[in-house]
Amino acid sequence: MPTSTFLILSLIISGFAAVIYFINQRFQKLEESSKKDEAMKVMSDWMKQIAEQTQVTRKEMQDRLETSSKMTNERLDNAAKVIAAVQKSLGQVGEVNRRIEEFQEALRAPKTRGEVGERVMYDLLKQVIPQQYLFLQHQFKNGQIVDAAVKTNSGVIPIDSKFPVENYKKMVQAKSDTERESAKKDFTRDVKKHIDDIAKKYILPDEDTVDFAVMYVNSEPVAYEVVVNIPELAEYAHKRRVVVVSPQQFNHFLSLVYTTLQIQQINQQAQFVLNAIKGIRQDAGRFSEDFRVLVKHISNAKNMADTASSSFSQLTSKIESAESLGAPLESETLSLGT
């Protein structure tokens, strides 16, 4: 409860107390002087009632004051708890802000920014490209190591992460046209150097790479600046056969690569089926030839069996003829003997 309110209530209660005291004093005087006066006695009774009502009112005011004071104390306690909770939350927010500042400070180091960019790129690759086609930190025969490589039937696609942000920030934060143009020249020089390095190190047809390489920029605004706002850089990258992509564009690129790999796998499976069919056809041809020879042998065997059967029939006829010629002679010999 505010101090002023408390003081006012205290003054009111003190006033009531003073009134009661005054009335009591007057009541005693009136009582002494009204022993012989009936009218004064009535007045005395009335004054007593007023005193009693005042006492009741005083008690009610005191009770209300105590209740109000209690409620005020409870609210102050609750407010203190809420304030303590808010202070704790603010402390946590401050800790989060401190950590964010530390992270931003760490990102100011080019090596740290590069590692973060590579990690993000690796995660995107692993989410889309099957493991058997993906090679991280791929080393070529000449000793150069590219951040990632995707193997396709058309060749190996080299992918390298770059984060040219220092001079870009200077260009964006420049306060004058002169500062902006100077930072833009430095930014253009940095990007061209990255493009040259990628083209020279990783486009290696002798090692079965495709005739282009991918430069992944882990920042939409920076990539947009390279591809759209500075036509000179876009033309230079096209000339050097380097495709500059932002994280969003990289997702689309990986989707196309994944579709190509699926078609490649389907073609491989189709070729396997065709080879299997070709083998079956060759086996069927050999079986047909073997079956033809078998049928020929069976036919020859049948002919020989028919010939043997005919010869046997002729032999049987001759034997029967011979037997029929011998029978009369035997009968005639028997007759002569008799």
C-alpha cells in the first residue's frame, strides 16, 4: 500500500479516536448535569449510541485497513517474485546474446567461416546424394583436394565452398559512393581469385571430371551479388566454366544431380536386364541346336530300328519258308520206311 494512503487512513482512525474521546468526555459531563434533567438523559442516551456506532465504524475501518495492508503485502511479494523471474530471464537472454556475439566474433575469422560453410554444404550433400556417389575431401592424382565430388556416368563433378564476405560487408556498410566502389573492386577481385583457383585446381578432364566445377557460396546475399548485381563476375565465372550457387540454388542443383543419378541407375538396371535377356537368348540358341541334334539322333535311331525290324521280319519269313519246305520231306521219308 502506498505510504500516503496509509498516512491518510491513520489520520482518519486517529480522528475517530479523538472524536470518541471528546464524546466520552462530554458524555461524562452531560451525565453529571443530567441527573435532574430528563431531556439531558435522552441526549445522553443518544450520545452513547453515537459513540457505540463510532466505535463499530472505527473497528471496521481498522479491519479493512489490516486486510488491505495484507493484500498489498501479498501483491508486493508476488511482484517481487515476478521481477526476480524477469531478471532471471533477462540474465538468460543476456547469456544468449553473449554467445551469439561470441559466435559472430568467431565467424569473423576466415578459417572459421570457411569451416562453417563446408559443414553446411556437407549436410546438404548428404541429405540428397546417395553415399556411393559422394566423396568428401576428394583428392585428385595431382594432389589437389576438393571439398566434395559427385561421381556420375558423365564424370566427376567437383564442388568447393567459398565465403568471400569481408569486402562484401565493407561494400554494404560503405557510407559513401567512393568507399562502396573501392570495396566493390576488392570484392570482385576476391571472387575472381576464387573462380580461378577452382577452375585451375579441379576441372581436370584427364582425371575424368566434367568440364565444369561448382563454387558453393554459403550466403544468399553474397551469391546474389556475384550472380546478379555484378554482371562482370557472372560472365567471368561462365567463361571459366565455374557455376556459382547459393544454398537455395545448390538445393535445386543437387535435385537435378539426384535425378540424373536415378536415370543412370535405371539405365544400368535396364542394361543388366538386356544383358540377361541376351544371355538367355544365347542359351536358348544353344539349347535349340542341342535339341536339333538330339532329334536327329533319335530320328536316325528310329530309322535304324525300322530297318532292323524290316530285316528281322524278312529273316523270320525265310525261316518260316524253310520250315515249310522241310515238313513234306520228312513225311515222305516216314512213308518209305513203312
